[in-house]
Amino acid sequence: MAAAIAPALLVGAFFVASTSPASAAQPTITAAKALASTTVETSSFVHEASSGTSGSWATDKVAPGAAPHTYTFEVPAPASECAMIHQQHPGIKIGKTCENTETLTIGTARIVKQSTGVHASTVKPQTTYYTTASTHTCSAIACAVWGNTISTAFYYTGGEVWEDFLDCNDSSGIGYQVSVTWCGNWHNHATSQTGSYMNDGDDFEVSVIAKGIPIDAGHWQRINCNVDGQTWITGSD
């Protein structure tokens, strides 16, 4: 059904359902960087305003297509996390930037409802589309060490976007503990008149005991979906 999607819907964001402790305003893109790969699509992420040793970032927007696509990014880890890695694994070379890996997978868009309107000459026909998205963030050492995944599905019409489901229960760690501290959405049922996009996501802590000292690093990640079906992710260093 993806071939039937109108081009206008594929050209191409927060109201609190339950208050999110993390802020992620629409980014102003100033620079871009992507992780090259022969097996996944590449896009870019950009940094937003930083505060102390922590900052936030956003990826480029991508649209659902005829088949699922996965985009991969390298995102700098917070300083506390890099220190954690150096203490726990002094023999592992993680480079000066100490970058975690983030992926965004966009599903196939499909039509679930079409309406011609009461008066076709005066009322614009509306088509409702449905698609899925997931994001996975994992350790700068290797994804087997720790990871956190959120998955969602949403509907969009070109004038409104709303959530079908959100799953924040997929976390793992070997020697590291991953704890989800918040899971929810912002601006569900967003419209062109009220802000044009919504997001789903979680906040989580990665912790470990390094040389007898507990160390933890906080993260947040959001899957943003706009009324045209475009999707992107935002998160924190």
C-alpha cells in the first residue's frame, strides 16, 4: 500500500500526557554526522543546546517507504559513562569521542482507512496511514554490554498523528544495569494546528560498580512522529 501514499505526505515534534522530565525542543540544525555502513541507511544527527557535561541531539527526519529501513548513528556518550568504561575496561580502546550507537527503524506505511468526505467538491478526502518505529541505543563498547529499545506504532493523516502503542520493556546488560525510570508520550493526537508532532520515549539509567564505586549515567530518547508520517529521534548525551 505504500506506493499509494500521496507525495505530500512523504515530504518533509511536546503537550504532556504524563509529564516527561526531559526537554527536547525542535532542533536547529547546524552540523551533521553519520555512521557509515554498507548494511543500513545513513542519515545524520545534530547537537542542540548543551548544559554542563550533558547535551541533547536530534536526527534528520525520515519518512515511511515501501519497506522497513534502519538508520544508524554514532552519538557521544556522557562524560560519566566514558569514565565508567575506562574504569571497568581499561584495556578497551574506545577513542577520544566515546560514542554510543543509536538506531532508528521505520516500518512500511500502509493505508488503513480512506474517506471521500460528504461533498467531494468542497471537503478534502482523508486517508489514514499506519506505520511502526523503534529505536535502540547501546554501549560504546558493544551492544551486547548494555542496550535499551523503545518501540511504537502510530497513525497519521497529514493533519493529525496519534499513538497506537508504546513498549519500553526491552533493556539488557552484562555487568551493567539498565533501569527505565519513565516511559510515556507527549502531545498524543497532535494536529497541524496544535504543534504538528508527538513523541514516545523513555528515560533510563545505566549503572555499574567500578572499583567499588557506583557510577551511573542517565539517558533519554524519544521517537518523534509528525502529521505527515515523518519520524526522527531525539535524545541526550
